[in-house]
Amino acid sequence: MQIRNIAIIAHVDHGKTTITDALLRQTGMVEAGVSMDSNALELERGITIYAKNTSLFYPNPNKLDGREETTKINIVDTPGHADFGSEVERVLRSIDDVLLIVDAQEGPMPQTRFVLKKSLELGLKPIVVINKIDKPAADPRRVHDEVLELFMDLGAHDEQLDFTTIYAIGREGVAKKNLSDEFVNLDPLLDLIIEKVPPANKDNTAPLKAQVFNLAYDNFLGRMAVCRIYDGSIKDGQEIIAKGEDGAMHKGRITKLYTFEGMKKKEVKQAESGDIIMLSGLPNIYIGETICDSEETLPLPSIHIDEPTISLNFLVNDSPFAGREGKFVTTRQIKDRLDKELEINVGLKVDSTSFDSYKVYGRGELHISILLENMRREGYELQVSQPQVITKEVNGVKMEPFEEVTIDVPNEVAGVVIEKLGKRKGLMMNMKQEGNTTRMIFEIPTRGLLGYRNQFTVDTRGEGILCSRFLDFKPHVGEIEKRATGSMISMESGKTLAFSLWNLQDRGTLYIGAATDVYAGMVIGNTSKGDEMTVNPTKNKQLSNVRASGSDEALYLVPHHELSIERGLEIISDDEYLEITPKSVRLRKRYLTEADRTKAMRAEKGLSF
């Protein structure tokens, strides 16, 4: 049986998972309604967070003698969001070709460029799938030309430029090779994979050589490795060696061996060259290590993973409401959970040298917020500091991360977006109009982008699309004008009253509603004028025996902006903490009383008391 190994890559929401699900349904590997996005957060957000392996079996006729052969197609579904780029990078090293999915209306977007660049650098020849051609504004011919331009911009060689294009509607599970053809099912795509993707190497007699490209964790089996077998075969119970590129090695015995069938793991006694497997038995295995059966075997080139761009501190929650909702609240419990995350989340780093906090490094706000959301759902309670970009010094020059931002907005709000990004040190690289939409491309420091997405949603009335990708570390650009609002801070503890909030809602935006428990030092909203304001949200209306005009006026409260983890990470100030519990997300000042905040501010400026 022949094996084909492919990855499905694309920008976020261009249809990777939808096409994968349709392929699995058509070949009978899953039932209707089952999706590759099985994680609760993936289902809620409609995005892929973790790269996943699956496989299908496709019977195709042998062109030589007309007999039917069955081909196993291993598919790796990858995330489309830039924060999970480390998931994509290591997957591309384990496969033989990629399906590049591009939206027939949006065309190539920032993550399209990122994943295509990685593929071309590895010498792969992508198959381009122009998806969603049933959209009202779809223009597959224009998108094909834009994809060709992107290939040329990224330095594709002649063979890569001669890519094959197929057109699809993933949601309906149909594809066709030419725009003039009739839609049937996804057989044209499957036939194209068999025709264009080279068969995986099948030399079962060679010495074993496999490489780890993903990790998993099982409560009973411990750390597990997902590998591509390049040479030889591997057996359950076999003695193996894991070697790093630096020559370090450790030995172990395989305790469980799995291959993939559909969305399930299938335990096997032996796996052959070319297949993708999962194994346990090496508790210290890591991404990029080569698994072999001889100390003389040279390791495969290591898999490089881009470094983190932001950091923040994880601390024990010490607010007045600490311990009310959480099950895991101590420093040790938080450390154990972060250590467990490091087992599989290779884009994350943790510095635990401080005795009262852990500095966590990640690829972006979404990357960190997914971790925090998972922790709160598991019963953890903690607080985190404001995210800070990671800077480094190169040849005596301070460097900071920059990102390329692609923005699609209605023409009438383009000016507002240009003004806001200009203040954040964004430099416009390109701008073009198509109909009522303006597409702009900026280069901007990651610092300038932190905290902007919510403001962007407001400025574009929810009609704008903002996507970014990490570019490189470039010289530091100095101070950035960012926050135009200040914090509205509670001076009292108790339950909020509608009367107080009714008076406060004209001063800014509230994060809480009536009858909510608050404590002194908790941030209950923002002020539109940009100055911090200490208020009493628990104050009731003064009652008297005299009936005055307007005393029976009805109170109308504007719906408050409830804090989510992502929104909290965007708006948090450097003197605040985001308090995260299984049921609540609160913003608070680091120092809860006005006196303590004044002392801290004077101490920071070196003033005497």
C-alpha cells in the first residue's frame, strides 16, 4: 500500500479544517457532524489551535493495468493564526507536499505568505486550492493571479511556479479542476493528490530513522511523540535511541505504538517507512530529535521554532476575592500546570527563577489567552501582568519585534485607521481600493499592535478585518502613543448599585453591571478623557421626605462591556493585574488603595515622602 503525506495550510478561516472534514466524510472515515476541531475552545472560536493528524484510505485505479489500489493519505491539519505559527513550522518538515487553501474572495493574506514561504524554503511544490468560490464577491481568476504574484515575490523556482490549481467549495464537499467543469465531489482533489504528491519513501530494510515533529501527553503513558518514519521500520517493544543535532542522546523502549486511521489512533505492533506514527516510552523526547536503533546513525537536521515575542508574569491571586472560585490557587499548582503545558506547547517558554511569579514567554496575545482560558476552565485561579514585548540587543542596538499588518476596511473609515496606526509608529507599505473596500499593509512594532484590536473593532464598527504576521526584530522606535482612556477605579467594596452606575456610565465605558461584587482598587471601567478616576459604584440615592422634580426618573443602564481574557490583556495598564478565576475576569490595580498607589508612584520617580 502506497502512502502520501500532506499538510493543509492557509490563512485563518480560509477553509482548511472544513476541507479536511469533507475529505474524511467522503472516504467514510468519520460520520457527518464530526470535525477535526475537537477542542472546546476550537469549536467555540471556529479556529484551529493545535495541529492534528488524521488519515484516510482512497481506492484509485492503477493506470498501468486498470486494477484498483488503495492509497493511505496522511493529512496534518494546521492552525491558520499567526500566534500558532510554531505548530505549522515543524509539521512542514514531516510531509512531502502541501495543499495551500486560499479564499476566492479575500485572496492571499498575511498567514498565507508565512506558510507558503516556509513551504517553498523546504523545496515543496504546493497544490493551490481556491476555496469558497460560491461567495458573492468571489473572483477565482484574480485570486489565482495574486497567488502567482505571491509565489514570485517569495522567490519560487520555475518548478514551484508551475503549480496546479483546483477550485472547491469545502462546505459542500465539492471540487473541480477547471472553472468550466461541473462540480461532483472531492474525487478531483483526491486524484490530484495521488498524481502530484510523491509517494513516501518505502525502504523497510534500511536502518531506522524517524523524526519527532509533534508532542502529545497522556496521563497514563506520559509524554508521547508524533514522528515521521523516513527509513526502516519500527516495532512495539523495540529498544530505540533519540538523538539531538548537538550529539546528545538518550535511550528507551517503545511501550505503545500507534498509527492514525481517520481521527482515531490505532495501536499496532509494527509501522513501516513513510508512515506517521505516535509512540510512548521516551519521557524526555523533544521536537526535532531523531529516533534510530543505532548509535552510528547521523541525526536529521533539527527543526527550528521561531522565538517568542511577548512576555508577562503569572502570579498567585492575592485580591480580596482570592480563593472564592478556584480549585488550584497556589504557586506550586500553577508551576505544575505550566510544566505540563511545556510538554506539548513548544512555542511557550517559562522562567521560574523568581520566587513569587513565573515569567511566561509566548508568540502573541491569543497564544497566551488560550493557555489562560484552558487553565481557568480546569479550575485554576491566578493573576497576570501587562504583556510586554521582548527586546534584545544586536551589535549594541536595541531591537524589538515588528509585524506586518494587513487591513481590509470600508473606504469611509480608512482615514481613522491610518491616523491611529500612525500614532502607534505604523508605516504604510501599500494601499489599494477595490469597490467599497480599502486594503492597507503596514509594518508596525508589536508594541504598537498590543491593545489595538479592540479599538480597531470600534473604529470600523465591526466591519474591518485585521491580520498580522511576525516579520523580524528591527531597531527600537522609542515611545509609542497608545492608550487614550484611563481607569475607573472603585474606592469601596460591596455590591454595585444601578443608581451609581447610571451616573458613571456617562464618564466612560463600564466593565460590570448592577449587583456585582466589587472591592476597593478594582477597575470597573474606563474614562473617556484618559485620566484615572476613583469612584464609588456602591453609592445609593439619598432619600428624603421632600419629593423633588426628577426624583422618580427611570434609570436606563447601557449594556456594559464584559471583560474577556483577550480584551483584558489588550486594555491592561502597566500598574494593573488581570485577575482570572474559573467564573470571573477582573481588572485591578496592583496597589489597591489610593495611598499605596501614590507611595508607589513617588518611589518610582525617586521622590521622598
